[in-house]
Amino acid sequence: MVAFNKINSFSEALAEKIHNLGSDQIKVALCAAANAPVAGNTKLSDLTEISYTNLSSRNVTTTSSAQSAGTYKLTLVDLVLTATGAVGPFRYVVLYNDTATNKELIGWYDYGSDLSMVSGNSFTVDFDGSAGVLTLV
């Protein structure tokens, strides 16, 4: 499993009602190694994304957005990206809030090296169904 890296401004955005993780549309952005996201990024326009011309939907489905005993957990359905032509290269998968006005960033996964896809290939973003994508205590 690839580690999740939180965007610094995400905490403030939660406190200021920018995110409603239970109902907002979460989406992924893909970035190449040369255009790595950093914790200081804030919004989608801070990133340099790859072309999505030959890629399936990047919308993520929320399984659960709930708290138990004061600990909040966001659980997402694994996302399968399918290529209908050349896609990439990309190394980073970035979660962002597509509903928010400025498309605020949430965090990213680093897959260690650039990946490319050809027509018919698929790539699964494996969100942790047990521990969740993120927890707030």
C-alpha cells in the first residue's frame, strides 16, 4: 500500500467549511515525477496535471464519512482508471475536492516512479477500505 501525504491547508479548509467530505465530489489528479505535489500546495491550479484525453472518469465514490467515539474516518471505493490510448507518464495521484470553488487539495500518493498506460491497461488506486483514506482524532 502506498502512503497518503496530507496537504497542509486541508486542516484549515475543513475548519472553514470548504470541505463536506460526506457529500462533495472527490476526484483524482495525476502528475508526473517532474511536477510533484508538495504539502504547501492548496488548490488544483497549483499542480501541473497530465493529459486525461484517453482516461476513464477520475471521480471517486465515498463509501463512508463518519465518526465513531470521536474519531472521524473517510473511506473511499477503490478507483479503477482505464486507458483508451496512451496515458502518462504519472507518478502522483492527488485527491482534491471537485465541488469546492477552488478545487482544494486533500492529499496525494507517491507511486515511486513514473507509470504509463496503453490502450486497454487499467490502474487501480487502492484506497484503504479498513483504516480509511484519512482519520481525524
